[in-house]
Amino acid sequence: MNAVRKAAYLQRMVRVLMHIDAHLYEPLKVGRLAEVAAFSPFHFQRQFSALYGITVGAYERALRLKRAGMQLAFRQDTVTQIAIDAGYEGNEAFARALRNWLDQTPTGLRDLPDWESWHAALAPLANVRRTYMTASYSLDDVRIVDFPATPVVILTHRGSPLRIGDSIRQLIEWRRANNLPPSKAATFNIFRGDPDEVLPEAFRMDLAVATQCQPGDGMVRVEISGGRCAVLRQIGSGDDLRAAFAFLYGDWWPESGEEARDAPPFAQRISFFPDVAEHLAVTDLFLPLK
């Protein structure tokens, strides 16, 4: 298969992943997915498995359970509503599927998530998305803006990135208590280290909310400094910003002639899964400039 034909083939298959993202609340038929890819339904399932290393049914099920798991861990929807949204007829069938996938009950996941099992269960899904749904960028995708000085309350996550969900849950609880939903108070991450460059126990990242409210336990009030910033927008899953960081630091910066300020990079989470389809989540990555 030459490069042009291969690129066209991959584009057709990635359309299927995006279609699944956009229609998770609907029944998904193999015939319809084959139609989206413009391939014969007789061969489509084998094509999907051969390319992605996972069956189309397992992929769809994992994505539904990922969304359901995030709703359980981070949102307040009832278990019954989450089960129905995930395509299950009732709580019992949903609980059985979740136990088979994650070895946790819905109540267990809501009360005390097992993040190590969570990341292990998501690994095949994450591998497909990282390999085939990572955005590519051009120099024109980077904007330079004057970012206004922004007061924030931060909760610093320390330790393994795999356990950042616990810190997110703590911050969400504080936001609810102070009536600060993301639609009202912007969400930022301030990157104090690269998870690929430090030991898990040394990793640190600030979870931030734009507000002047009184901080909760273990939180402090600081300010994201204002000034010129290069901004790169990532559209798609916000779970992995490696490609965006690599482009901004490895491609754009050397070509730009700009100099960075002595300030950490940060991101604004404009919209995120499970509130929007995963391929439509928006994250703006900021590199502070002199």
C-alpha cells in the first residue's frame, strides 16, 4: 500500500472512531459503522480489529464504560441514569459489565476509585486514540496573545500521575460547595514538571480554578501571571498533551525567534469529556513568552 492510499485508508477508519465518539448515546450497528468507513460490512470488523488491535465491539464498550466511569467518579448523575446512558437496560447489567471490565462495582467506583485498575483497563483504548487520533499541527496553529493576570485557587497534586483523579475529585467537591462550575469559573492546569522526566513520587501539577473565593483545605490562592503567551489549541481528548507540547517546544519555538519567560506552561480546559464527546474536547496550551 503506497503512502497516499494508506493515508486515505486510515482517514476512513478514523472517521469510524469519531462517529463512535459522537454517537455514544445511540445504538451503534456494525453496518452503519462500515457505511461511515465506506467499506463492505462483510469485511469491516476484521479490518477494524487488524488495524486497531481491538474488536469494534470491545472498543465501543470500553469507551461507553470510560464515560460511565468518569460520570460515577466525577459527576452526580444517578447510577440508573448512567447505566441507561451507557446502553444498559438496568443497574444489574451495568454493574456486571463494570465488574468484568474494571473489577469494581458502580458504588465502589463512586466511593473509592481504583485508579491503577482504571488506567490498566483503559490502556487498549488509550493506545488506539494516541496512535490514530492525535492531532497534527502547523506553525499557523499557534497564536500569540496577551494573557490577563488571573487570580486562581490551586490544589497541587503531588505524586503519581495515575492518582491525579483523587485530586480532581477533591477540587470538584470544593467547586460544588462554592457554586463554581466550569461554565462560571475557568479551569486551568499549571505544569510544574514533565511526568515522563520525573519519578512518579516527584510529579507535581497544579489544578486551578479562576476565582477569588476562599480556598479549601490544602488549597492556596495565587495568580497566573499576565503577559504574552504562545497558545496552541488541542481539539480531542485532553488526557494526553504530549504531542501538543512536543510541537510547541520542538517545532514552533525554534522557528519563532521568541524567548520564553521564567514561568511554567499551563493549560486552560475549555471543554472536557464526559461533558462533550471526547473528540470535541478543547484544551488551550499556553507557553509564557518574554
